[in-house]
Amino acid sequence: MVAGKIRSTVEIGTKESALCTLENINQAIKGLKEVRKHVRGDHKRTIDDAITVYRIIAFEAMKTYAISRDEAQEVLRKGGF
């Protein structure tokens, strides 16, 4: 969550909540990539594995709620809802 940004409440199990999940995953991956710059060896591989899991979760959310890549990118570009 971006500091100072207030988000509205979203119903669980909806397309809107899936889009929020995609936004949260995007932020988590950005954070992990930043941390990855400062670690070595097995720690990098562990971070890479975590990023892979996040991407799988994102793809499953997109598939489950029929979210197109364009729609997801638009939400991420806007910075959420």
C-alpha cells in the first residue's frame, strides 16, 4: 500500500478484488526486485522463486475473473482504484 493513500473497501471474491490483488502483487514484486539488488547467492534464488509464485497467483486471478492483460495494465497504470 502506498503511504498516505486511502483505498475504498472491496468485496471479497469479485473482479474488483482480483484487480486489487494484481496491484498488490505488482507492488510486492517491485519491492522484492529492489531487495534482490542487495543480496547474493541462495537469497537471490529464493527471491526469484517468490516472484515466480506471485506471478502464478496473478495469472490465476486473471484467468479466474476473465481479466484481460490490457485491463490489468490499465489498473496498474492508474495506480489502482
